[in-house]
Amino acid sequence: MFIDTHVHLNADQYDEDLTEVIERAIENKVTKMVVIGFDRKTIERAMALAETYDFIYAVVGWHPVDAVDCTDEDLNWIEELSAHPKVVGIGETGLDYYWDKSPKEVQQEVFRKQIRLAKRVNLPIIIHNRDATEDVMRILKEEDAKTTGGVMHCFGGSVETARESIKMNFMISLGGPVTFKNAKQPKKVAEMISLDHLMIETDAPYLAPHPYRGKRNEPAYVPLVAEEIARLKGISVEEVAEATTRNAEKFFKLS
């Protein structure tokens, strides 16, 4: 059995066939899914999904690309929602220096505020990091994020950064890119990092794994991520499924 620890079933891309997407996930032994909200619309949809399906959980936060739109009112709302029994994390938050919609200093301020929020409500933080590793790691240390820990979502960094993250009480989550032929760093991380510190995800509808690369992703494809990790480690898919499921259930305190 598998758990998709980061999926956007709340995205517009599923408006036409959401029920079928969820059914396909279950058919492929994906027994639980963590839906990530990252702005007003997607948070509301994540909460609705979590309340509709007993095997779906929600994470609520504000995406760094849209940090410039985040108000104190939004953060207060997220903090209120965090008390909901189906909310299992804060995020996705972090830094994204690839897109330039939100200035770096605004992203950093909103990131810090969400780390502090996560510490107040005692929930783990789900980290989005694109082209910003040095600042992400620095801010996590400065804000003592180790106290709540979190997930390095769709990790694409080095083995050294993965190990540094683990020391700070963070899990390493691998997604579709680990299956790409040219993805040297994710493959190395899958090979070198202990199963005890790994989780799997799709980030669907984005980053579909091989052989679906470039198409719409969905949680039914998360076993393909597990298969590639198993191949790289020279172990069975069952071992990867068992370990990553156990890790996710313990980390997110899934009932």
C-alpha cells in the first residue's frame, strides 16, 4: 500500500474527473492522500476534500510564489484551520527564486511567519524550495524549525543537503523527477538516504513520472516513484511501500 504525501487534487486540472482520479488511486493501492492547499481557493478545496473522504488529509499554507498576496488575515485563517482534526501540516511554504512574482524579501518574511505559525500549532512544515536552497536552509535554522520538523517536498537537492535536512528533523520526499533519466541528484538521494527518512509523493497534477512525463500527473502514479527507489536501492517495491507508508503515517499522525 502507498501514501501520496503531496498531491493537489484541489487543482482545476481535476474539475472534470476528480472522482475517477480518486478511484484510480485506490485501484493502484494508494490508500491515503495528503492534499496541499497553498492559497484561499486551494485551501478551501483541500478542506472540503478532507471532510468528504476519510482517507484524504489536508495541509494548509501559502505558496512562496504568491507570498506578495498573503495578508495577516490569511495567516490568521490558516492558524484557525490548523485546529481541524484532518489538517496535518502547514504549507506548502518556502522560497521560489525561479518565478519572480513575489520579491525575495517578501517570500522570506511570509516563510518565517509560517514557520512560527507551525511552531505555535505544533504541526510540521511542508517546504517548497526552487533555486533557493541556501536561504531556505538558513531561515529554517534561524527560526529553529527543528522543533516541529517537516518535509522537503519533491526534493531535488544534493545528498549533503538531504543529510543536513534530516539533522533538522525533516523528511525527504521524492516524486516523479526521480524516474527521469537525467535526474542525477534525486537518484543519488534515493540511493544514499536511508528508507527511514524517505516518503513518496506525486505533486500531481505536476511532474508526472516516466513514462507519463509531460502529461497530467495523478496519485495513481505514486507506485512508479516507489518502483524507481526500489530499483536504485536494490530492494523490493514492497519494502519501499511498507517503509514509506509507515514513515508517512507516523510523521503526519494519520489515523
